[in-house]
Amino acid sequence: GVWAPVLLVVLRFIQGFGVGGEWGGAVLLAVEHSGGERRGLHGAWPQMGVPAGLLLSTGLFALLSARLSEHDFMTWGWRVPFLVSVGLIAIGLFVRLKVLESPVFLALKEAKQDSGAPLRDVFREHPRELVIGCGMRFAQNVLFYVYTVFVPGWGEKNLGYHRTTMLGGVIAASVVGLLAIPLWSHVSDRIGRRPVYLAGGVLSLIAAFPCFGLIQRGSGFVAIAIVLAMLGHDMMYGPMGAYLSELFGTRVRYSGASFVYQLTAVLAGGLAPFIATLLMAKSGANAVAGYVVGCCVITVVATWFAPETHRVSLEAGA
């Protein structure tokens, strides 16, 4: 009954609190343990958890959807992936109990230079970086939720495509993402974060209208469209872990990077499926594509004003 949606919302809030500290901690440990020249690549490992998780969850949903009748899938089949994911809790708990603080932070703490109120200090010392960081993340988060949440539902319910067709497109994009995220992160170690990130924003802007056009041409174009749409996303999401970390000093890096990541997730990605649904109902697919373009403009402008950080010492400005 009504308790089902209530419990889902409550659990989603609990998950949100966990992710709020989870992403920043995972990325900072990878980046700060890395040192200098390969921070982008090492910071991409936590980022790869997104396409990996999307691949596993969507793949299992697609498998169950293909094997079960519509009645069985809607009655109990959709619950299976959630129950199976319980096994990941043991892995996550093991990692959290064994992980150590980074040498960069330990040195800061030993020198008694760590912040007693990092969230207050990040607002006081890094207001520009907070604004730029939120702008940089805006399109990346919107792209993810539009193409992996809104588009599959739209294709199935409004265009009449089979559920496995839409899920297959997301699976294909996830496989490509697993390869593209570390690749572009490595490139950002060589030529800089800013050009790679900027190219991802521009590519996503250019691809928006063609991708929605391809999806409407027929079910055979769905996977191509979603993969193409997510290429720019991967170019931004890969270097993002290192880039956001490098924007802030060690004293406030955890709070700064996490605040940018999570606040934008609420304002950009969290609202994206609802905005896209409203625009689609009122004005059609071109309006949704225009919305994506507008979000990409925000990110391109923010990245244009962002500093290049791939050679900045993490100890500098601690």
C-alpha cells in the first residue's frame, strides 16, 4: 500500500546522506594517495563505479524483464536486483573499516593546520571555486539523469519501444563509459583537466538535438543515440574527481568537493527528469533537447573561467 512509496523515499534519503560523504571521501583518498602526475587517472576509479553499477543493475533488470512475463516482473521481479545488492554492503563495509587517511591530510593534521569548521571555511575562503565547481558539474549531472532515467521511460511509454531496447541502450553506454572514463582521465593528466572537460561540455551541447532526433527515428537507433549522448558526459565525469579536488586546499578539500558534488546533484540531476517530463508533455522532444543545451552552456561558461589544476601541488594552499 502507501507504505511502499513512503519507505522508498525514506531509504532514498538515507542513501543520500551516505553518498553525501561517500563520493568526496572515495575520490579524495584516490587523488591524495596518488600524488602528482596520475591524479586524474587514479581519481577516475571511484568515478567508474557509476557505469559499473549502472551496468550491473540495468543488466539484471533487462535480464529479468526479458525472462519474466510483464505480470511477474511488475509483481515481484523488479525486487530481485534490490535484494541482490545487499551483498555489496559487506564489501563496502570491509573497505571502509580497512581504509587509511591520505598522507597529505595526515601531515596537515600532524602540523595542527586542519580546519575546525571546514564548511564555514570553504565558504569564506573559496566562494569562487564553489560557484565554478557547481557550474561545471551542472550539465554532467543533468546529462546522466536525462539519458539514463528520463529517456528510457519516454522511449518505452511514449514511443512504444520495448523495455529491453531502452535498457540495452543504457547498458551499451555503461560499457563504453567503463572504458572512456579512465581514458579521458588519463588524457587530462597529459594535456590538462580544462581542455578535456571543456570539450565534453561542447560535445554534449552539439549532440543534444541529433540524439533526440535519432531516438525518434526508430528503436534501432536508441543504443547509438544514448552512447553518443553519454560520450561528452564521460569526458567530464572522468576528470571530475581530480578536478574538483584540486580546486580546494587540503584544509577544506573534503567539504568543498563534496558540497559542490551533492548540491548540484539536488539542483541539477535531481530535478532533471521532472523538468524533462514537463517539457516533453508541453512542447515535445526539441524542448528537452533545448533544456540540455542550456545546461551545457552553463557548464561550458563555468569551465571557461575555471583554472587549470592538473600540475597544482595538493599541499599548496593547504
